[in-house]
Amino acid sequence: MLLEVKDLIVRYGGAMALKGISFAMEERDVVTLIGANGAGKTTCLKAISGVQSTSSGEIWFHGQRIDQHTPRSIAQMGIAHVQEGKRLFPRMSVLENLEMGAFLRKDKDGIGKDLQRVYSHFPVLQERRRQKAGSLSGGEQQMLAFARGLMIKPKLLLIDEPTMGLAPILVQELGKVLLEINQEGESILLVEQNAVIALKIARKGYVLETGSIVVFGETKELLENEYVKKAYLGQ
């Protein structure tokens, strides 16, 4: 098993953001967490990457418990977290931002190959590689944030709301790239409010509501689930 989350509880002050959730995913899998704002999706990703401390429960990655590790050591293990809101270095160039994604790596040849790989997925980033990241369009900045995560050479890619604010054509394009990345070997844990897109990309899905998992299963089943259709698919 690649990732196991067991009875995870996260508190903000006196409030419970996650109420003992459990789920797992295998290597080369694509799993999605869907739910409304405040459901606990982002908190879950932050707990896995070490950005958010946990109150109780366990997180295991490749058979090693990681919930007490630092974000740096978790990244070194091969977990990349593409956080909501892009979080680029706006005054640095596109290329410099991509190079920052590889700051923990020492394999110069591998970094060069992965740079060409992200350019193949996002040709516009190669065209704008000397341009300051802050001057890119919103869609281009989202592509850069995603590409920077790939430069870590992750075994697991955590992606938080990648389609937020994007035009429909860019949403479709990003969805296609996610599938391509998965086919190349990366496992993906996707948090996405666009449930239609998320359930079409992922193999398995979990629906979070106020910190608890209320529905889960294969995405083909969730797409036919009456509750999911009414609450999240607008049907």
C-alpha cells in the first residue's frame, strides 16, 4: 500500500477539522477527496505533507509512519504538495520556480530530464521560461505550480483545487495532463470542488462533510450514487 490514513483527527483550537477519517491508496492510483468548503479536504492534504500537525491517528507512506515527520523529510520521501493558491515566487522566472521544485535533488541529469518532461506537458512554460512568474496569466501560474510539484520527482502528488478559477478549456487541459502524469507512474491524491472533473479523473473517491467521510467507493459508482448526484453533480 502506498498511503494509509488511519483514524486521523485534526483540531483547530477547540474545533475538529477532521473527525477520525481513514482511507488508503495504492501505487499508481488516482484518488479524489470531494466536498464543500470547510469539509476538511485541504486539512487532510496538509496533514499528509506535514504542513498541519495532527491531534491523533496515523499516516503511513510506503510502510513508514510519517505523521511526526517534518514537511522537508516528507518531501524527501517523495510526497509533493501542490497547495491551493499557486504559492509561486512571483519575482523569480518560470525556470527559477521550476528549479526550486528540485531543490532537494542532487541528480543534475535527472533534473534536466524532468525539466524537459514538464515542458512537454506544458509547452507554454518553456516559451515563458525567462518570464517572471508573477506576470503569467492565472491559468499559466496554475500550470507552473503543478509543474514545480513534478520537479520534486514525487511518488505521490497531492494536488489541492487545481482547477479553481480556470476557464473551462484549461480545466479540460489540466485534467488531461493529470491522466498523462498518472500513466507515467505518479500516484495522485486530488482535492477538487469540481466533482464532475474529479470523479472522471480518479479511480476511487471519498466524499467529506464536516470532517467525516460520508460516502466512498469506485468513482464509476459514485457518479451513479443518488446522494452524490444531488449534492455534488447538480443532478
